[in-house]
Amino acid sequence: MPTFTSKPERPKCKSLSLREFQNAQTMVFAIEEINNRADILPGVSLGYKIYDSCGSIEMALRASLSLVNGENASLLSCQRPNSIQAIIAETSSTPTIAISSTVGPLHLPVISHFATCACLSNRKEFPSFFRTIPSDYYQSRALAQLVKHFGWTWVGALSNDNDYGKTGIATFIKAAEEEGVCIEYSGIVDIIRTSTSKVIMAFMSHREIKILVDELYRQNITGLQWIGSDAWITDDSLADSQGHNLLIGSIGFTVRNAQIPGLGPFLQDEFWENVFQCSLSPNTILRACNGSENLKYVKHSFTDMSDLRFINNVYTAVYAIAHALHNLLSCKQQQLPFDNATCAQPTTIQPWQTVNFSMNRGETLFFDSEGNSPARYELVNLQKVTKGTMEVATIGYYDATLPRGQRFTMNNVNIIWGGGLKTVPVSVCSESCPLGTREAVQQGRPICCFDCIPCPPGEISNTTDASDCVKCPFGYWSNSRGHECIIKTVEFMSFTEIMAFLTMIIFLVFSHHRDTPIVKANNSELSFLLLFSLTLCFLCSFTFIGRPTEWSCMLRHTAFGITFVLCISCVLGKTIVVLMAFRATLPGSNVMKWFGPLQQKISVVSFTLVQVLICILWLTLSPPFPYMNMNYYREKIILECRLGSAVGFCAVLGYIGLLAVLCFILAFLARKLPDNFNEAKFITFSMLIFCSVWIAFIPAYISTPGKLTVAVEVFAILASSYSLLICIFIPKCYVILLRPDANTKKHLLGKMPH
């Protein structure tokens, strides 16, 4: 610990502070005004002692101890002094904290006109502290709302390294985060140079802000929008700084302005000797004032009554003490506002009750349970700075006593912005996310720094800066921009085509030449029935086209199953006829009587009836049904037919395949039978194509999505139908139309072996 060989010298004030002198004279004016009034403290006169602390914590403590113990400031009595009823101090928070901590145990009220630190609201540490200036708790929140109001979400923050600055900026940062505002930095000039934010919140005194802007001026750092606390935003001394032009456009909250009648002439009398360097008293080294001096033509900040924002707080503090004393001395026991209280005696006054009185402007002043007065601010804009003067305009108001949504209001006053901008400056870490996107916070950075990510398909954002995308309702999908849900597109097979045209032509050719040998030789009845069934096969493909319904779903699969069995049955019948015809040419063979025209018709009907029974069972147990498929395409709805029973569908296809394989085997066996126009070889080739198509159909049908499954099935129907039509009937049409010489019985028989 340090040791001293002699008693330390007291600190000495370096110069006269006109502002503090003005505050002291305002207190004297208020006391004299009260003493001259009959409605407040009748028969009681207020006195005062004024100590100059020079802004020093040590001298402030010495002054407070002197007030408590008389001139012996080295001792602290445990008894509250009878003569001192309250202390009005100080002009900054840190000395006020020291004074309040010292005299707090004595319950001696300390009323400050400028100590705004929110920490002083702690009633456990400062039980007798009051203030006529709002707490920074309210100013910090007002400033956070101000920043949010102008859309500034990316700001810098600077503060003093003292109780006022550290507590104020910490409260501001917390309130800003609640409003969705991010703090880029809280540091020094080098950080300001490299930062991207264009708005700086400065919770500093006028002394530090002057030093800061002078340094910014030397480093040529410009284009910033300043937000000021009430400690400097209206301080005229800023006009003397070298970088004062950098502060033009600054905005911030300050206590409301006021008028104090009679204060101007009072201060002029006090300031007379200092201005004119003359003495109103004899026996001084100064010349005697001769009466020709006139303050009317002297402009000085000491006598300037245009801005009494903080002087009014001193004036109000004196009146608060006077009203408290008046209420205590004139109270009635039954009218006391709190329990277990007694009216004060003139010799034992305890003035820590809450006061409530109206000032000249009609505003009511009261102290809440934490010693705070109502938080009412003006929002001011520093519009012009010249050497020695500052011009501010009131652009809004903030009243913390009102409901939350009504506290902050703006005036219709043109605002001068920092950096010479004509419009509101922009200070964001990331640009606003447009419709159809969402914010994605950048890793390791504040929430105000984000990337704009497009909404995934099926989700939208219809507001800017959306934090999340919203899924579209059932049956809807996002549009191309991702900001609106639209009804999903409904798709189904809807094309048309004349697919049976070729079949009808062949039918007409065969019908016209039905009496020719080649038509008769190839079993004309079965040929016409085969052409009819092929026509039905082509036409049943139309049942797969159009919007699926219950009837169309049941019809499409059963129709093609039955018509294909009818078709294959006819081909099978023709194949059997070829084999039987060869056997009939052998000596002693009578086989054709067992498979004549009647038996052929019965076989075709029998084979077809089996398929009809399969279809009936399918439709009875679990029929196909229309279904809205949303699985393949998220942006559209596919209307399709579900099979119902997969077993039924497999049974229909399996039976067709069984007949086709049987027909292929028989035709393969009969392909080399001696005949001038053996139809078996053409049937073999057609069945080979038919089976290949339907074997390839199975994996294609399973793997194809959406409405394309319908296209695959239609293609299989058409391909297999055309294979039968072309392979079986085109060679005959060639002979009928282009080789009529070969369409004779003689020609057909002439080729037969002898």
C-alpha cells in the first residue's frame, strides 16, 4: 500500500465551469423564489451551502462529508444532521454514486439533475437517491426503438469507460437485441475505420465526444450517422471542436426544454462583473461599474435562456425538496400515503416520502419507487454547427409513461442526415431478403448478417426478411418466384388419335374380296372376327385417355383384357385350323369334323369367357379406382387409376400371356407345314412380337412415373395390336391388291406337293 510522509494536498480546480456556475445560480434563484412564496413552506426559509467539486470524486466526497459533519470532513457521524435536509448533486453519474453511497445509510436524500446511470435505481445500494432527469434505462430503450424505427439493424456502439457509459451502453445493447438490432462493434477509432456499419450510437459525455470527432477529423473518417445520448447531443461546447462538422445530422434524445420566468435577469446580475470586468463593490482592483454597461447587447451562453433543458432539472430538484418538506410539515396523520408513518416534526424531518406536484408548464413531477422521475424526452436533430453555436430541431417525442405502442412519435420536420445524405441512410449487415426467400444466418456472425436462401419447392415466403418458409396447403404448390401458393396442375392423358383406321381399311379389303381363294383359304370367319377384335383393341386404348373416373378406371383394364383374349383366341383358333387342315390331308384322317366352324366359335367364346370371369372377380373384390397421385411430382397432381387388386391385374395379363405363349408354340410347330400360303409362319412372327412387347411392358410399367404409366400401357396395347394386324393381314392384302394373279385356287393348289 502507498505510504505518505505528509498530508496529501487537496485537488484544485483548473478553471471556472460556466455550466456548473449556471446550475448553482439556478439553485439559488429557485430557493429565493420559494422563500418569497406564501403557498410553499409558509414561515419556513430554505438555506443552502454550495461546494465546488470540480468534477472530482475526491472533492465530491469531501463536500458531502462537510455537509453532514460541518467543516470537519474527516469524520463521519452516524447521526443524520438536523440542518441539512437534502443534497443536490452531481452533474455526472460516478461522483453521484460515491456521494449516494456515503450518505445513503443516513437516509439523507440526494437529488441529481444529471446523473442518468440506471445503476442508481438500485434501492438496496442507494436507498435515498432521487433524480429529476430520466434514468438511462428509459433512454437506452428509446434509442433502441429509434434505431429500429429507421431500419438500422447494423450499428456501432461507443461509450465512456465509466459508470454512465458502461451501464448505458450495456442497457442499449440489450434493448437493441430485443428490437432485432445487431451491434457490430463497441470499440475505438481503428474499428470505426474498418467497420461496415454507417450508424454509431455514442453513449459518451461531451468531453469524450469532442476528442473522438477531432480524431476522426484528423483521419478523414466521414459519412457516419451519429446517434447521441443526452449527455452531448445538445451541448454547445461541441461547436468548438475541430471536427464539429462531422456531427451535423446527429440525432438523439434529450430532456424536454422549458422556460423559467425571471431566471434570465437573475443570471445577468450575477454575471455582470465577469463580462464587463468592472466591480459593483468598492475597494477592488477592478474599475468601478459606471452604469453605462448593458447586458442586452451581450450574447453569452451563461445568459442564454433559449435552452434550459438541464438547468430546469436543477430548478425542479429544488422544488421537489420544497414540496416534500411542505407536505411533511403540513400533513395530517390520516392522509399519509403509506403505512406505519407519522407526520414530521419541524426538528426531526424525514423527507423520503414520494412527492407529486405540477410545474409551470402543467407537467406533473413525481418519483417512483426507485427514485426516478417520469421519462419524457425530445428527439432532436443537430442541423447546423458553426463556431460557438449549434442549431437543433425537435423532430419527435418519447414518453415512457404512455402505453408501449404510443411512446414514440415523430414530427413532420425535415431531418438533416449524417454524411450529407438527402434520405435516411442505410446501415444493415445484409440487404433485405425479397419475397420467395428466407434468412439464413451466417455461421459465426450476428443474426443481422444472413444470406437469402430461396424457399424449397412447395414452400413460400410472402414477406420480406422472412425467417422461415411456409409449406403450401394440401393440393397447392409454390409458384416460380416462391412467394405464392397456387393450385397444383392436374395432368392426365388427353391426346386423341384415330388408331383403328388401318384396321378398318383391311376389314373393308377383306370384306370386298371375301369370295377370293386367299380369304377363304385363311378361314374368313375367324379372320373377320380377328379384325373385329383388333378394332376393339385399338378402340379400348381410348378408355385410357381423359380424366379418370370410377367407370373409366374399371372399363379400361377389363376392356383391353377381354378384347385381347378375344383377339388371341381368334389367332389360336386359326393356328389350330392350320394344324388340323394338314392332318386332314393325310389318308383316312377325319380330324376336321372335330374342329369345324362350330367348334372354332365355341373355343373362341370359351377362352374369352374365362377372361370375363377373371374380370368380374376383379371388379367385385377390389376394382380399379381413380387416384390423385402427388408422390412423383411435388408441383403437380397426376390423376391416374390405381389397380385396386394387383392380383386381379396380374391374372388378366397372365391369362393373355398364357394364350399368347400357347399360340406361339402351336404356330411355331406349324411354321414349316407344306402349303403355298402357310399362315402359321406369320402367326409365329406376330406372337413373337406380341410376347416381346408385353414382357417389356412389365418393368416399364412398374418404373414409369405418373401419367406416363398410362402411356406405356397404351403403347403396349397399340404395339401388340399392330403386330397382329401387320404380320397376319398385310401379306394377304399384298396378294389381294397387288398380286391378283396369285389369288386363285389353281395357283394355291399348284404349289402343293403331288
